[in-house]
Amino acid sequence: MGIRLFLMGIIISAVIGAGAYVLKLQRDNAILKENAVKLESAISEQKTLIENQKRDFAEILEANQKMNELVSVLKKDLEDLDKRFNKKNRDVGKLAIQRPESIERITNGASALATRCIEIASGSPLTEKEKNATKKSEINTECPSIANPKYIPY
Amino acid sequence: MLILSIFLTSCSGVKKLEIFKQEVEREKLNLNTPTPLELENLKWIIITSNNAEEVFKKLEEKGIDPVLWGLTDKDFELLAKNFARIRNQLVVTNNLLDKYKEYYEGDLEKKNEK
């Protein structure tokens, strides 16, 4: 009787132990599945992050390039202004002595255009005339790079 | 007894602590764009030793005080170049601001779309 009970106890314990082990395996399996899902999600997030970083770098490069282009066209405007004063050893002072009225007219015209350039630089919207100017006679000669986007120097 | 203890340990009342992290976007600065300048046109007068009297006479006739602030041709050239440099700096600074806004707030817009 004693041995029987002892054997019964062992069998019951073994069954319970096996059951508990199976349950543990199931729990582990569930955790592993959950981990796999999390890892996949993390990989996907990392991929998105890398793509976003790539896009950001491209945007930064583009912005730098555009800024450099802008600086060089503005520099050209400044060089053109210098040429207007000194082209072919031109002496504006002597010209003004010879023809004060015409130089006064030219100076006032250029001054008005330069004033408009400051307005545009401060954010004033371009007029339709300025936007559509393509000929030299139509442009703001003081700052075509910012006043006349359609004008291509020829 | 053994079964009871197994069942009791399985029914533990302590739950897993879950912490949620949610990114809250920073508020946009949204400062108003400065009003573009509206400048007055000024009139330049060319005065030489030959036309000085005539120029002052015309001013008096128009009821304007016969006094002028003078610049030599070289200084006028420098003034024109200085203004052009200030203008260029204004363009570059405004462009820089636009690019920053486009870069940061452009991204936020895309996130909002998602």
C-alpha cells in the first residue's frame, strides 16, 4: 500500500511537472514571438530613420547649393554695378561735368530702381511686370537676379 | 497542497508596468513676417562748378532752401556699392530664414500628413 502510494505520488508529481514545463514552454514561446515582432518593428523603425536621415542630408545639400548659387548671382549684380561706374575707364565725374542733366536723369532712374531692389530684398512681392520681364529693356538693371526671375542675361 | 501552491503562484496579482512614451511636437514659433519696406524715392541733383548758380536759383524758385548735401563722384560710387551690399545681405538673411523654416516646419508638415 505504502509503495503504491509512493509510486502514485511520483506519477502525479511527474504529470504536474510535465504540465508546468509545457506551460512554461508555451509562455517562453509567446515571449519569443513577441520579441520577434518587436525586433521586426525596431528594424522597420531603423530603416525609416535611415531613410529620413538620407532625405535630410539631401535637403541640407540642396539648401547649401541654392544658397551658394544665390550668393554668386548677388555677387554678379555687385560686379555689374562696378562695371557701370568703371567700364572702359569710364569716369562718371567727367561725364557729369560734360552732361549734368543727362547724368542726373540716369542717376535718378538708377536710384529709383535701387530703391525698389531694397523693397524686394525686404520681402515686397514682385509685380507682374517684374515677374514677366525677359528683355534687357524691361528688367531692373540694378538687381535682375532678385527682381526678374525669368530674365536670362544675354 | 502542491497543486494549490502551483495555482496560487500562477495567479499572481502583480501586473507588468507599462510606460508609454509619446513625442509631443514643439509648438511652431510662427512669428509674423516683417512688413516689406516701402521706401521714398529721393532726387539726386548733379552740381558742377558750371551749373552751381543755376541749380541754386532753380531751388529758390521752387521754394526749396538753397542748400545741398554733397558727394564726390567717387563717394557716390561707394554709396551705391554700400547700398547694394546691404541689399544683398538682406536677401541672403531672408533666404536663410526661409530655408530654416522650410527645413524644420516642412518636416513637421510631412509628419502631420502621416
